[in-house]
Amino acid sequence: MDGQEDEGIRRKKSARMENVRQEEQEQMLRKALTTLLEPEAHERLMIVKSQNPQMYATASKWILTIAQRGGIQKKIDEQTLRMILLKISQQRRESTIEFRRKGE
């Protein structure tokens, strides 16, 4: 019985630690985006986050990657963010999945 209880406690502790780690990463991401984006662009990205979390994640990763490579010289304005979001949405539309059935 003790082994099972210990395992359960370890799993709960591990889950809590993972949640804390994710919250810390999200907080760091928000801080970085606040630094990299103009207020209007940041507001738009937060709207995107509420409407399309996957698009937000892709755009955020893209912005951070470009920033880490030194590709951002000034804060990103709303117009530039719109262009980024448009490119991301176009890339998604272009990717297609083709199903092939046996014998075809």
C-alpha cells in the first residue's frame, strides 16, 4: 500500500511542478512579447490568442525566433504583426493532406 501511495504522491508533485514550469514559461513569453511589440500589436496578438491559440503559439514562436537571431531592430507595430499573421494563415492553407487508400 505504501508503494502505491508514494507513487501517487510523486505523480501529484510532478504534475504540480510541471504546471509551475509551464506558468513560468508563459510569463516569460508574455514579458518578451511585451518588450518586442508595440502596445497595439500586443493587444491584437492577445485577441488572436483568445480566438485561435494555435495561431498565437505559432506567431509567438516566430517572433521570438526572429528576435533571438537579431532580426528585430525596433518594436513590431500592428501592421507588421498583421503581415506576420497573414503569412502564417497562408502557410496553413497551402499545406494539404492527401489520403490514399489501398489499391489506388
